[in-house]
Amino acid sequence: MLPVHPVLQAVLFFDSYGSLFGISNDVAMQVVGVGFIVGVIQDSCETGLNSSTDVLYTACAELRDRRKHPERCTTEINIHAKKN
């Protein structure tokens, strides 16, 4: 059996939530909608955190490489040089 996303499960079974908890279908659908929004925000935060840690690990690896092999990197960079 294929796994089903929890939000999809909630949408498919929101009628049973109403009868299970004794709330109307409108309120049950609102709860599902809020859960969906929270899921989207949570996913966005996880993606941002994952990306920021990737940048941190890359920077740490670059610093280690520069300390271990200083002959590979150039220290003179002129950002104001004009290109001809």
C-alpha cells in the first residue's frame, strides 16, 4: 500500500472527524484547512533551515581547505578593478 500524505488523509476523512468529535462538517473542514496551512509553513521553515545549514557546512569546509592548503587560494582580490 502506498503512503498517503497526512493532509490528503485529513481531506478524505473530514466527514468522519465531524461525527467522531461531534463537530459540524464546516468546522471540520476549517480544521483541515488550518492544518494544511501549518503544514505548508512547517515545510517552508524546514527547507530554509536545511538550506542555511548547507551554506554553513560549505563555508566550514572552505575555511578548512584554505587553512590546510593556503597555496591554493589567492588572497589578492581587487573588487574595484575595471574590466577592459
